[in-house]
Amino acid sequence: MVDKLSLSLSLSLPLRVPSPPPSNSKPLFHGSPSPNPPPPSSTLAPLLHDLLLPPQNPAPPSPALRHRRRPPPTSSRKPRLGRSHDPNRGRPWSIDPRASLRSHRALHSLLHSPCHQPPDLDDLLRPLSPSPSPDSPLDPFLTDLLAVIEGLEFHRRSDTALAVFDWARRTLGDARLFSSGVGAGRPILPVVISIFGRQDRLADAAALFQCLQDHGSSADVYTYTSLITAYARKKRYREALAVFRRLEVDGCKPTIITYNVVLNVYSNLFMPWNKVAALVDAMKSNAISPDRYTYNTLISCCRRGSLYEEATEIFREMKAMGFAPDNVTYNTLLDVYGKSRRHAEALGVLHDMEAAGFSPSIVTYNSLISSYAKDGILDEAMDLKEQMEVKGIKPDVFTYTTLISGFEKAGRDELAVRIFEEMESKRCKPNLCTFNALIKMHGNRGRFTEMMRIFEEIRSSGFKPDIVTWNSLLAVFGQNGMDSEVSEVFKEMKKAGFVPERDTYNTLISAYSRCGSFDQAMELYKRMLAAGIGPDLSTYNAVLAALARGGLWQQAEKILAEMKDGRCKPNELTYCSLLHAYANGKELDRLHALSEDIYSRTIVPHNMLLKTLVLVNSKSDLLAETERAFMELRKRGCSPDITTLNAMVSVYGRRQMVAKVDEILKFMRASGFTPSLTTFNSLINMYSRLGDFERCEKILNEIKLKGGRPDLYSYNTVIYAYGRQGRMKDASRIFSGLQASGLRPDIVTYNIFVASYVANSMFVEAIDVVRYMLKNGCRPNENTYNSIVDGYCKQGRKDEAIAFISNLQQLNRGIPKDEQERKVGTKENRQQIDHENNMDQDKHSHQHFSSVLRGKAYP
């Protein structure tokens, strides 16, 4: 949705720009509006508009091109070609009346020459050649040359147009054509640079620009604007901004179109609002009045960051200045409200739009459906789909993909698949976004084989993975703690030619923090800043999420304070991370205080915040608080998603409240939710606590049967269930399955075995596990040794406990001496053990030996 709006806005800009109009501008966003806004001109640039696709917004006219044309369509959709298949959609064009008859003849000959057979330009264009005398005037020649090049480009003969320009350079010479004393040559350059841009020959465009300056002539605003636009059209936004900065350094005064192009670049780069406002201030200081396009672009800049209040103010001022909103205005404002989760306001825009005589389009409904689907309000999203169909608007690939993503995010995979099947039955071909959504769906469920199959299908379907594809893979692997895969995907992404932008850095920061690599996440943040990419709301939220996972609530509060200090407006994700930071940092008082702010609406209680309250209270094992948040969510009519339902299963499962768990599972099945790995793990944990080891293994196998991949927690919990019942052969069998799955046992796995063997007085086997750990590169920790020593002590076998401690370095030869002393205590502590043993103080031995292993003498 956003990309379509951005594209339509960027394509509505002409390539050559007018002189700035006389200004009677008032400050943007302040003061009273001008009572007489400048009327839009009816004269439009015939060629330069045609160098771009049909615009959605009327743009300022160019005085260099003089012929009247029909105004461009205001619809956000491209008009279909008529029966004549006219590539210029019926728009009139005629040659410059100042051009000579010779140029008319030359253009006619060039247009009627075969495209596959280049004409002899020297013969055709020789009549246009100027006098070789350096004192002879060039204006007639340049007028003819410009008319021929414009005519060729209008008729889609770009290669021939560039060949004509090359002929002129050979004939006249760059020194004469670009000399500072001959300014008349410059009007040609914006047109030629624009042609280069359309042909994706940006290096040639930049070289031509540099050639102008190398010959001692400074570029004018038209040339600068053409190069900026060329970069922007190809989404090379940072190069576009570099050219704009050069324009400012050279003291060239931007025009309204220059500012509009740069504002559009800011919108696509999601620049912080303070930078957008600074550019508007610069525009005002140059006495340039905004036009409709300016206002539309400013509203577009508010899409990211939940800046709905700013968007509303711009919309009001736009109307006060006499600019009637058009389709693009309404669709963009509706998109801002949708992304800010202001659903009532978004629907209000729809009603205002219809009342103003504008029919909602597929863009309108897709924006609404997207806002509801992303917020998990899926029934309403489906209702909107039905509404648009009743109005005769056929859902497109974006509609279906948005719904697939929404159902996937909610964990309702069956409905996501059903939408995909409907999409195929309606012969709506999936696009790259559809494949990206399917990658996320399979990846988030741990179905990595299926995910990579979809990844390969992208290429077989004629697409190339885009930045979203790579970012999706990074996010999936990051969420599953697969840091080596994250690094590998990042390498492959760079090999494919993708330069990391802000979104990639944001994804990587999140991915590495999910993998527990907090230092690496922060290093990426520093690298991003060093690359000249400033943080935006998503960056701050990614860093906050990383801090939250470590429970670093104090640092999280500092980040929030920095955001509130004018850097970026916090949104619901910001406060969600703060909730997680308090929960993980065990700051329950702060968690409670922030929760009350949400319930009392001091902080706008978006559904996402209420869902997060369910999750963090569940993790903190706060049953009453979890139920309160869940009931509040239901009271607001919001359908819970899979994460919220999993939190309820988890908090009830830890208390062995089987009836409550079954109630949640029944609701999930009835609502079309697909149980995730987290659901199954919570069930395994519950039945493990109940001692039902057979049910635990059955659930483990169910994960595999449904195409999922159990993780270490799944296997470890089943091993624990068998081990606590003394079923060590069954525990070993599950261990073999763990290894066969490609997972690597961790310290928790081995410690479960050690503790289980000790509980069954199988000390030899427990010590063998320690040897096996060391052999396989897993270093025992304090809990490993404590289990064995405590086991001996509980059975009154103090001599064996002392012997085990004394021989610890022999068992683990790699342990440093100082670490051995820390783990087993000093010589005096061991003498104290002997003393305790001689006194046969059995009731103190368990606590005593545990303290010794922790390097503490028992008082």
C-alpha cells in the first residue's frame, strides 16, 4: 500500500521545473491561511510530463514547454490504454513553434526510420548544424536540437534521442556546448539527464552533469532537479539527497518542484519529522508557497511514526489555503490513520471522501484492510473485502496478500491457506509480497524446509528476492535464535547486491538480540550510525526490544526519554518494549504502574498493548493480572492472536489447570487458530509437571507430524518428564531423537540427565554424563557438580562427596586451578567438611556442601 502511494507520488513530478512563483506564502502549520492562494496554471509541460508515467497530482507547469494538454487523471490507478494503444494515452503534443522547418523535417525523418536500423544522423541533421564560427549565435541551433530530442522522447524513441544528443556533442564540442558563456545549451541537459534516468543509466546522467561543471559552467536548478529526480525514480534516495546538498552548497535556489521531489525522497526514507519540518522551514525562507503536491507529500511523510496529529493539521491547512483534497490526499490521510491504528478516523476519511464526490478505489480499501489486518481485527478486514466486492471493486494481489499476512500473524494458518486458495481460484497471480508472506508463515512455525522451498519458488516464478525477502529470512532465523543462519543470510544478501538500509539494520538488530547476541546488535546500531543512516522510530523500537530482552529497564527508560525529547514520537511498540523490560528485569512495581496507565487510558490502550500485558504478566507468572488483561482485551471486542492465547495456555499450564487449558484450546480450534511450537511446548510442560510422560512424548511427536520442528525446550522437557520418573532408557531414547533432529544438546539437557541419575542413586552414570559432556565440548557448570555432591550428601555418603570434590580436576583437566578452588572451596573448607563428617551432622550436610561448591563457608 505504502509503496504504491509513494510510487504514484514520485511519478507525478515533471523533470524540468519552472521558475519559482511570486510568493505570498504563510508559515506552514502556523498562522492564518492566505485568502487568495495562487491558482494552478492550465499550461502543462507536454514533453516532460510524458517522460514520466501519468501523474496522480497536477504538478506546476513548465514555461519551457508551451502547448495545452488535458489534465492528468486523478485516479491512483493507471488508466488503461485505448483501442489505438497510444503509448502517450492520447495526450497531444506538437513541436515548438520557434523551431525551424529544418527541425520539422529532421524529426519526421527520424520518427519514420526503422527502430532496428539507426539512421545516418550526419546526413539527416547536417542542415541543422550551426556555423563553425565561435562567434555565431547558438540559440537557433539549440532550439531546433531541443525540439528534435523532445519529439523523439515523446514518441518513445529514447535511443535515437540520445544519439542525436551525442551527434550534437561531436558536432559542436563539449567546450562550446557547455561553456559558461553559452547558457542557452543548458535547457537540453535536464531533458537528456531525465532520459538517462528513465533508461537506468544513472552513471551517464551523473557523468553528463559533471562534464557541465568541468567545462566551467555551473548547473542551474533545472539540471539539478532533473538529476535528483532521476535518482529518486530509481529509489537511489541517498544519491538524490547528495545532489540536493550540492545544489545548496553551490548557492542554487531550489524551486517548488525541487522541494517536492526532495520531500518525496524524505517520505520514502522515512526521515524523522524534525528533518521534514526543517526542509519546510527552508522552503518558507525561500518564499516558496506549497502546492497540492507539497501538502500530499507532507501527509505521506506522516505515515511512519504514527504522526496522525501532524497529518490532520496539514490536511486542515491544505483546505484553508484553498487546495481541494483529491483522491491521493484522502488515500494518503487514510493510510496515515490506518498505520497509527486510528481505525475510526480512517473510516471517517472514507466517508468524507465519498461525500466529496470521490469514489473509493482499490487503493482505499486495501489501505483500510491493511490497517485492520495488522492490528489483528480480521473479521472487520474480511467485512471490508466483502464491501469492496459489493461495490464492484475486485480484490487484487495486495488485498489477498494483506489478509494472508494478517491471518498468519494471528496464527490462523488454515484461514491464511484458504485465502491463498481463493486467490488462486480467482486467477490472481501471487507476487513477490505474497511469497514473502508465505516465507514468514512457514518460518514462524519452524517449517524451515517449506520456507526455503518457497524461497526457491520465487526464482522459478520469475521474481528476484527483494529487500523484504531477505529481511523476512533474517527476522525468522533471528526469532528462532539461529545466529549462524542470520549471518549467512546477511552475507548472501550483500552478495546479491543489496546495500543494507535502515530497515535491514533494524531487522538485524532485532534478529541478533533475539539470538542473545546483544553486543553484536549494538555493534550493528553503531555501524548504522557510522554509515550515515540516522535512527527512526523502528530503530528506536528495535534497540528498545533488545534492551527489554536483557531486562535493562534503566537504559530503556533513557531511550524513551530521548525519544520524547523531540527525536521521535513513541508509539505502542515503544511501550510494549518497556513492559517487557520491566517484566524481564523483575521490576514488578514499575510494570504495575505502567499497566495502570494503560488501563486508565493515560497511555492510549491500543490492542497491541493489551496483548503485551497478557504476555508479560504470564511470563511473570501473575495469574490474576494476566486474566485481567485478557478480559480487558475481550471487552474491547478484539480477537486475541496466537501469542495471547499461548500466554493463557502457559500461565494455566504452569498451575496444572487442565480444564482452563482445554477451554483455551477449544476456542483456538473453533476460531481457526493453528497451534504453534509455543503452544505445544506449554502443553508438554504442563503434562511434565503432572507426571504424564507418555502424553509429553505424544505431543512431541504431534509437532513433527504437523510439519513442525521441536526445539531444545521441547526435547529437554520430555527428557525431564521421563527422568523424574526414573525412566532413564526412555530419556536416552528421546536424547537420541534430539541429536538425530540436528539439534545440539545444551547444558540444560546434560544437567537434567545428571540430576535424574543422581535422583535414582546412579552416581557412576551421572559422572559418565559429565565425561560425555566434556568430550563433546559442553562445559559443566556449578549446577552440574552441585547435583552430584548434593546427591551424595542426601544419602549420607559424605566420603564419596569429598572424594568427588577432591578429584574434580582429574575429572575435568581443562578446569583452571583458581576456578577449581572456587567451585570446590579452599583447603580450609574441605577440612571443615571432614569436621562436619566426623560430627555426623547429617541434617546440615546438604546446605554445607552446596555452599562449599559456591565458594562460601557454611557459618
